[in-house]
Amino acid sequence: MGVSYRKLSTFSSEVLQVSLTPSGVLGIINRISEKVKPVYKGIEVSLSAQSVLHADETGWRMDGQRWYMWVFCNRDIVYFHPDQSRASKVPRDIVGEDYNGVMHADFYGAYNIFKNIQRCLVHFLRKLKEELEVTPEEEALLKLKKGMKTIIQIGEEIKTLPETPEKKEEIKKLERKLQTLMKIKSTNKEATVLVNRIKRHKAELLQFVKHKEAEYHNNRAERTIRKIVIFRKLSFGSRTPEGAQYHAILTSVLETCRLKGKSILAFLKDVLKTPDEKLHQITESLLKPT
């Protein structure tokens, strides 16, 4: 909820009249995190079976060192993972290089290992906007902006069509529009960089048209990771890898509960009263397709 341990301590002690120190709050969180760990591991195992995933990562201070907090999520599940690395070995180890679903991501190279990627077109437009603020009259940038917005609009319309030969033909027309953007010439360095980005990732820009559950953006991962960024600002990160792991565990499970429409209080009560050897039943119930 974006509340510091000290404020939780104050709320408990002064409002609920239950004496609790900040370290006591941390102790409760750590014990709950340890209890729900099997549920967290169940979420991790389920990632490779998802038809679509959204991924992102953010810096995470670890007692003065630079770590990263990764997120993999979709409409139903959330999985956070702290790691020293920002390299491709992290998504490879967690999701698997042979993942068959559509991986949504920005243009960061760590995600190149996946065969079906939808690069974030909103991220591309955001970069265009930044460059247009510097050179608002640059013709190549204006053409790129108009062209990419048109591709998104038409792509969303094509996506709703039934799976027929006509739809395949419309997709081919859209691919030709994308090829037109690749031919844009400019002396502007940033415009050339963006045109080259389209060329390099052309097979990864229209997956949202071909796959029903895919989207043209990665906003879902960005919104999800923002929740943990708020905690990072309050806590300045973590003192230990164990602390970061506990936070990732609890946040993953609670955010998944929210997406599933589960009562967090009722869920945690069920987990606490269930023997460890039967927690797989609660995990299966939580992850059951809705």
C-alpha cells in the first residue's frame, strides 16, 4: 500500500492500540512471506505456461550495491524477482528460453532470447515525443510519429477480424506500411536511430495483431513495477538479499490475489491455517484460469 514500516507501527500502536515496533512490522512481514513462499514458487512455475507475459526491470539498491527488481506479469499473475544481474540469464532462468507465448518488453536486449516478442510501441512513441520536443519541425520524426500511430490504429482494427484469408491479407498490407517507415531518410541522428530500430525489430512490432491476447504496449508491466518502486523510495531498497526476496514474495502473491479478485485477508488466513504439505491446493486454486 506504499506505507512505511514506521507508519504501520504508528497506526497499529496508536489507532489499533496494539503495541508494535517497526522491527516488529518487519518480522510479521518476513514470517508471512516465508509462509506464502510455496505459492510464490507456484506462480514462478506457471510463467512458462502463460500465453502472454509482460516483463520489465528497475534498479534496486542493496545495501549500497546496484541490484535489479524484475517483474513478469499478465492479466492474472504477478511475479517479482530480485537479482544482481540485468542480463538475459535472468528471464532465461525464470521463464525459459523456449517460452512459446508472446513476451511483451521494451527494446532492452536482455529479452532478445525469446522467439515471440512484442516490443512496446508506446515506448517507441515516447522516445519520438522526446526528440520532437528538441526538434519539433523535423520532418522524419513527424513522419515516424504519424506512421506508427496509424499502424497501431489499423492493427487494433485488424486484430478484431475473424481468422480468414482476408485478415492475413490485411496483416500483409500493415507489414508493407511498416516497411514504408523503414525507408524514411534523414540527416537527423535520432530519427535515423529510430528508423534503424524499426528495421532491427520489424518482426517484433506487429505480434499484437497476430495474437488475440497480445497488446501493442508494455504498460501492464510498467504499472505493476511502479508499485514496488514506491516501496523502494520509502525504504531506499533492501539491506540484504533475503529482505528483497521476502518483499518480492509477498508482493507477488498479494498482487496476484488482487488480479484474481481474491480477498487478501481471507487468502492469508487460509494460508496460515493450512499445513505446508497442503499449500499446493491453495496455490492451484489461486492460479486456476478465470
